[in-house]
Amino acid sequence: MFSRLFLLLVLSSPILRAAPFTGMVDGERFTYKVGFAIFPHAGDITISAIAEKSPEGRALMRVTTETASRGIVRGLYEFDNTANVLIDVASGRALSIQESGEDPKRKTDTATTFDYEKRIAHHVDRSRPERTADVTIPAGDPIDLISALVQTRDWNLKPGEKRDVLMVFGRDLYPLSIYAEGYEDVRTPIGKFKTLVLVPRMEKDPKGLFKKGGEIKVWIAQDGSRLPVKMQLKLKFGTASLLMTKYEASAK
């Protein structure tokens, strides 16, 4: 439920392109506790990265996001979801995105691959075949919301600055601007941090969450780790907050 909310409802410089992916390194793993509305521990989210090689020897990074409801919430709403994004490290381009999961309402089973020569995204939805489609890739290099948010840790933005990204969710691609708003002190289970607050916004033809006045925020630690120690999704019916509870660095 929680990662789907982040992915589905979101989330002057040009669209970011041809920039290496440096948001995570091989073996890194972020674990978050999700609080939602009156439930302090409604779920857990882990984001992990594993390095791979293409058949031609190009460096790839697989970013996996796993989400599960917990405790009382799981008794009311059993949710499990896994999203895998394969990224070309040199260009920062998403090569493929796969998502699978299940909740009381429906299963999720989708795969999207990107043909950059033809500028076409091939989206296959096995649970809802009517949504299977080929979509033209607009200007820019698409990336999913979670990978974009962890990539912000390496941007070194200052308050008042922004960068633009081409966001992809399923068969939908649209531009987002990510603004640096200011500094805040944040306390998490792994410590207290001075952070930079980043806010994605859809400035033209807002959809979903943005059309309804919702908001996403991410807090990036300003120490050497640059960890995304907190994320938040604000909706009319409640706020989902992600606090980092564990950080595992690369073993290399």
C-alpha cells in the first residue's frame, strides 16, 4: 500500500539526462518503518541495490523496493509488493521496471522496458491486460520515483535550487521538478541528523496526488552519508511517514 501510494499518486533547468546513477552502490540497503495515520508501525519498506553486468559488459544497478504491511494494519490490509528497477549506471537510464504484489483488492504484475533508439516504452500489465501499451518516451531519460529520490542524495542542492526529472509509473511518464526547500533537524531510530528537505512538484498539468493538493517530501542527511533518512507522503485521509531504522553499507 505505502510504496504504491508513493509511486502511483506522486510522485529553470532542463530535464535531467545522461547523468550517471550514483544514488546507491552495490550492497547498500535502506530499511524504513512506515507510520500511517494513527498507526506508528503500519509497515516496513526496504530499498536495496545490487550491481550487475549487461551481456556487453556495461555496469548496471538493480534497485529493489520491498514493501509489507505490519501489525494491526496487516490484519486489516495484508499487502506485499516488490519492485525491481534495472538502471544503466553510466547514463542513469532505467532499462526495465518490474513490479509484483498482492493486496485484498487485486494483484500487481507489470513489466516495462525502454527502447531508447525508438523512444518507446513497452508496458505489459498481466493483471489488467487492457492497460498493456507502447508509449512514446518524451524528452529526457525516465526513472522511477524511488530511484529518483535516492539519487537526490548526490545532487548537493542548496535551498532555492531545483532539478527536473522524467518520472515513470507503469505506462505513464511525466516531468517532475524536485525543489530544495531548506534545512531541518530530524530524529530517527538511527540518530539525529541535519537534513535538506526536498519536495517533488508537478508544475504543469498536475495529476493524481498533486492535482488533489497532496505532497511528498524527502529529508537528505547533510553529513558524509547523505542518507535519505526520512520520506513523507501527505494525503487528505492521512500522512505516511518513513523513518530509516537501519542502514547497511556495501561490504566492499
